[in-house]
Amino acid sequence: MTVFLPIPLPCRRLVGLGLLITAAALLTQTAQAEADIAAGEALFKRVCGNCHNVGPGARAAFGPQLNGIFGRHAGATRDYRYSPAMQQADLVWDRDTLSAFIKDSDSVVPGNKMRFWGIGDQQKIDSLLLYLKAQQDH
Ligand code: HEC
């Protein structure tokens, strides 16, 4: 025997509404999980900008300028006095080395002189890197 349980109309509406909300929540989640260049710029200005310049005419400040950082050898700008550790670091900055350095600079270049507490959130790092990548040609 089949038991037929009709769902009352208001209930069905609720189910529909629930599905809509779930879909909306999923959509916002995916949007948030993506790296965001504007967020990266804001983050750069707030946390890295105290020590670093980037963009047209950027010069060394408390830290080296970061134009064209992707593919740049560590410790390579001419107008900045690096720590011996950074001068001797045999590495080229790319997405992986930069991510790791921003998370925990000492794990990548032990004894370097960048005093920065680090950012753990990969999504924030991705946004930052997206912004830095847009500064490659300066
Ligand atoms: C408190 C100042 C300070 C802050 C904040 C800071 N840095 Fe630095 N950074 C430095 C200094 C100083 C060096 C040079 C380190 C050395 O010579 O050992 C450096 C070096 C670097 C280098 C290596 C550059 C090269 O030419 O090899 C990168 C890349 C870098 N920082 C990225 C960042 C990013 C991205 C942020 C923000 C998330 C940041 N830094 C925040 C001071 C800072």
C-alpha cells in the first residue's frame, strides 16, 4: 500500500524559499572565495604599504619597492640595503614563494629583516598577489 502524504501548499512555499536561500548562500560563498584585486589593494595599503611602495615610480622605503616582483630574484633591487640573509637567498619570487613569505617570512628566508606578523588567510594572500601582479609592468 502506498501512503500518500500531500505537502500542504504553505509548506511547499517554505521549501522553495529554503532552496532559494541555500542557493543564494552558496553563490555568495563562491564569490567570497575568489581573490579580489580591490581587496588586495586595500590590504596592501593597510599592511604592506607602511614599509613598501609599488606602482609607477616606486622607490625603496623602509622595505624594497615591489614592482615586477613576480619573477624577480630575492634581494635584487639596487636602491635598497638588504639584510645579508636576503642578499644570499637563492630564490626567485613566484606565487608559492611569495605566499609562504607573506605567511611566515622566516620560513622562506631565515634571518631576513622584514618584521611582519604574517597573514595566514590564503584568500587574502591571493588577493594581495593579484594586486601585486597588476603592478608587474611599472
Ligand atoms: C614592518 C615593515 C614591513 C611590512 C609591514 C612588510 N614588509 Fe616586506 N619587507 C620589509 C623589509 C625590511 C624587507 C627587506 C628584508 C631583508 O632585507 O631581509 C622586506 C622584503 C620583502 C620582500 C622581498 C623583496 C625583494 O626585493 O626580494 C617581499 C616580496 C615583501 N617584503 C613583501 C611584503 C608584503 C606583500 C607585505 C604585506 C603583506 C610586506 N612585505 C609587509 C619590511 C616590511
